[in-house]
Amino acid sequence: MDRRSFLKSTGIALGGLTAASLVTTGQAATGTVSPAAKAAPLSAENPLLLNFNENSLGMSPKARQAIIDALPGAFRYPDAAREALIEQIAAHFSLTPEHISLGNGSSETIQAAVQMLVADAQKKQQPVQLIVPDPTFNYAELYAEPLGVNIVKVPLKADLSFDLTAMQAIADNFAGHSVIYICNPNNPTAMITPASQLAQWVNQAPPQQNFIIDEAYAEFVSDPQFKSAVEWVAAGKSNIIVTRTFSKIFALAGLRVGYGISVPAVTEQVNIFNSIDNTNIAGAVSALASLNDKPFIDYSRHSTDVSREIVVAALKELNLPYAPSQANFIFHKVTGDVKTYQQRMKENHIMVGREFPPVTGWSRLTLGTPEEMQQFVAVLKQFRQKGWV
């Protein structure tokens, strides 16, 4: 189930929110980063939104100012701003602009990558399959399904890690093209796949095995076992497409700016399937300002680390199992039915994540500001007193 369908099915909509509840905290008008303000009391008009992995800090003050400064020129097409953003992303990774494709969020980059790889296989009149862990972020599946692609889901192992051995065997035994989607860190578990494990497959994969490696949460990772797949692209591997986004650590989810990284020949093909002018001027200039705002990036990461510590301490105290998180969310077990837990949290004005079958009994919790997580923990402990978790 995608985000939009989930909103409709649960009755959660933005219509019930006031303008004040959408104003971000932790931002100073001067353009500097300041500590987040004390969280407001929870209510129907001011719910705690911990269900879609958004960044509660809000965007960098420099990003906000960049948008304001760009507004007088918004009657012009965003070509110059897009070009500047592409150049800066390329420089950030020590690559060329020809390695970078912009997307309307990383979602469009995933879509374009899937469509490009499927079209290439179909043009060669060869069968094609999509191999995905289960559960994982499901947009690759959503984009492949209308194309008639066979989707092979490989359940996570008991420790919630990817079963790379099983995935590789499926690809090796397939007489055709395989598109392999790897979300690293994974959504919904927030766990990384160590580079050493992934390298065992990638380094021996034949040309007909292509990897889309989704690194939406890579900026939050501190575990040294993680290495970005951008290194493989830089080394010239043509069967790797890395997708990233400005929605998470940079807090620009509503402006929809993402990008892909692949060797120039592959990027050229991906761009054929991207919409033209898919990044507006507000998104481009705010992403550019965010990329250059190192104090905000550090602050955003540190805030998430503190929030994670608050939640982990509570989960340990309540003896609720959880997966080791390297992202801005945490996957934890609850006692009883997850839907009932969700509803009870909603009645307390907290929106928490859903269950992700086939892994049952677990809920994905977005990590908001430390003040917000203290509010969540207080309610969670009340639930324990009532015997609900």
C-alpha cells in the first residue's frame, strides 16, 4: 500500500490540520539553526505525525530564504536552477553532471529507472523480472506491475536482514534480465545491508542483472559497515543506478526533489523516461541551499540520533523488541494487534506507522524531534500501564 492509499484508508487527511500545525519548529528567521521549541500539547488540531518518515525539523533556514529570493523569477523556466543543482550534486560526489538525473522526488527516479530497464529488455525481446526483498519500499513494484513485469518477492530473514543469497539465486537462474531493487537502509526496518555482503553479489553480477539501489536515508547512517553504492558508479559499473532524495535529512518532502546517479550512458537513458522540467525553481534552489548548509545537515542528523536514543531507551525499558535503526525511523514490535495500537495512538493524537506484511506485529515509527519523541514515549508508557503494549 502506498502513502496516498494509506491516507485514504485510515481517514487521515491534512484538511483537519490548522496552518499553525504545519509551521516547522527549530528554525530561526536569521538563517541560523536554533534548538527546537518545546513541543505543543497534542490535540486533534495538533497531532503528532510519526507515520511517513518526514523530517519534523522543517527545512534549512537557508533553503527557506533561497525560495523567497527565487520567487520574483518564478515566471521563468527553472533551467538555470536545475543546471546549478545538477552541477553541485555532481561535485558533492566528485562526479560529472552527466552522472546525475533529477527527479520529482526519488520516486520519479525509481520509476524512470524501472521503465528504462524494462523497455531495454523488451526491446531485446527478452524476459524481465523484478526482484525485491519483502517487505521493502514498494514503489519499484508499483511502477513495474503495469508493465506486466513478473515481481519476485523474497522474504526477509529471521533477523529482518535481506536474504541476498536467495535473491541472487533467483537472478542467476533466470534466462533474461533481472532488475534488483535494494533499499539501503531498508524501509520499513531502517537496517543497513553491509557493503561487504552486497559486494559479493554486485562484483560478480553479469550485465543482465541491474541494481536500483535506493539510498533515501543514507545521510543518517553512522555504521561503518555501510558504504554508498555511488562508489560503484564512480568506478564505472554500468549496472548500478543509485537513487537519493532531498525529502529526508534535508526536510524538503513537500518540494519533491530527488536524483539518480549512474554512469553517463545510463543516465542519458534514464532521462528519456523522466518528465521534462520535473524540478521546479523552488525545489531546485532550496535543494541547492540545503546541500551547502553543513551546519543544518549536522543538526538534522544529531536531532535524529537524540530522538532515536529516547525511543530505544523506552523500548528497552518496556522490553519491546526493535530493529537496529540507521535511519530517521525505527521498526519495533507491539503487543497485540497493530491496527488496534494504531487506532489507540490516533485517539491520543499520535499517528504511527502501519504493519508491513509478511512481517507482522511490528510498527514503523518515524523519529520526530526529541521533544516530540518524549511526548510519544509518555503515551507509550501509559499504554503499558493499561496493558496495551
